[in-house]
Amino acid sequence: MTLATAIPISTATVNRIGRFRIIRELGRGTIGCVYLGHDPVIDREVAIKTFLPSMSAVERKRIEEQFINEARASGRLNHTNIVTIYEAYSEGGTTYIAMEYLQGTELHRLLATQHKFATSDVASIIYRLANALDFAHNNNVVHRDIKPANIFLVADNQPKLMDFGIARAPNRVADEFAGSDDAPFTLYCKENLLGTPNYMSPEQATYSRVDHRTDIYSLGAVMYEMLTGRRPFVAENVEKLLEKIAHRAPKAPHEINPEVPEGLSAIVMRAMSKRPEKRYASAHDMAEEIKRYVLAGQRRRREDRMRQGEEQRRRTDRPQDGTSPGLLDKLFRNVLRKS
């Protein structure tokens, strides 16, 4: 949907962007700002993401490309666990995306406060995200920047995957200007590192071709941090961090946190395999593995409850006065004999 009037965005007080009435500012970063707006046509609240005008022309062009790329990628995806894009606009000095307004918090904010997730919650959240990624991959969209800052948790720990700005998708803006030898699988170059290094896959860290399995690795890295409270790799600079990601194996989560079940730990380590062919072949396979783990745990707990109940019944059926069953039988036979 296009707008009749282009209204430049400034750092001053903003009352309206396009047809949307601005209610308040939700957040501001180094390159952009997110507002809470009201859509008078649909009569609903929306989040409006735009960027600040203080950047250079080169930076502005790059961010505009990411904005439109995000809209094109997310616009193809209608999934419960992926944020919904309502509208995108870029013309006459105005660039913004109007999207679903989410109430909750980003995963990275919870992790920053050392929030401790129950292993069952981790399994539930990652299961839903894996299904969302599988849906995206089946629609030829690879996110390529899975990280806690791009995961929003709403009520009941329902996750929402956000920010497809550097996703690989059909009709990606950057591809329109790329040469024929510029493979759509390649995103990273040494002069222009996009994405968040802590959650990059080894192939991203070595500037190699990537496919959908890069998202599986990154989701495994997020799961690792949720289970252990720390990132898989840390280093004093980006170069050393990328070297660790590419060539070193992290400790298994259950070795760091003994409360982590080994079955869940194994899922993380497979997702984070250095070689893509050693990972899950699809995000669906990862989700199914988590589902099997959860169902097996439920079955074990059900069997434990049944066993405990049986033991409790046996204890209840035992004589309470300390008299043995053999003695009771003997007394009962004596009574019958005398009668």
C-alpha cells in the first residue's frame, strides 16, 4: 500500500508518519527509531520503524535497502511466530516499516539480567522458533541474523522472530544491483561485516557461502546461551571471536550447567556442528528432535507417577499394627475352627 504524501522523518517531535498518528516513541538506536502509532483506517496500534536522517548518503542507502529487504522477506511470511509486516514505504526522503505491535520484551534483555529459563521453557521457545524458521526456509527466506535481539517474547513466552533486514530472499534489493557472479548465498565480506558475530555460523565467520543451515547453527547458539547463561564463544576482538567460531568447539551445555539434561544438550551441539552437513538437515528436523525429547520426558514423568502411586497403594494396604499377614491368617483360621 503506497501513501499519497511523503513526510520526512526528523529527530524532532514526530506527530505523524504517513497516515499513522504517532502516540509515543518506543525505542531509539544509533541508526533508527521505533514509534508506537495508530492506524486510523484499520483502527489498530502498530509499531513504526524508521531511521534517523543524520547518517551519510552511503549509510542511508544501505539502511534503506535493509528496510525494504526486511519488508519483502517478512511480507512473504504469515506465521504465528514471525512478526507481521503491514506496510513498507520508501520515497521522497521517507522510509519506514509499519509492523505488528508486540508487548513483551526482547530475549537479549532477559539474558542481560541473568534471567534463568527453565529447561522446559527453553525447549518450548526454541521448538516454536525452529518451526518458524522452517516455514521461512520453505518460502526461500534465510534469516542470516538469528540472535536474542531479534527474538521477542510476548505473553506465555511465545516467541516472535523479527528483523529480516539482511535475510536472503527472492527479489532482495541488494541482488538487483549485484553482478551475475554474486551468489545470493554470500552476505559477508571482510570490508563489510553484517550480522552479529557472537551467533554467526562457521561458514559466515569464514566468509563462505551459506544456506538455510546457517540459521540452524545460530538458533543452536541462542539455545546454548539460554541454557547456560553465557555465549558459546567470547574473545577480546572480532577477529579472535570469528576464529573461535570457525575452528573451536564449545563445551557442551550440560558440562557448564549440570541442571541441563544431556538430551537437550545433545540437540544444541548437533545444531552447532562446524560442518553444515553434520547439523540437522532442516529446522523442521530440529523441531521434531526437540518434540521427541519433550514427549519422552513427559512419558518418563508419567511412568514415575504411576510407579510412585503403586508404591503408595502397597504401603497403604500393609497392616498398620505391625502384625504380619501370616499371623492374621492363623488367627482367622483359629476363629473359624472354634466356631
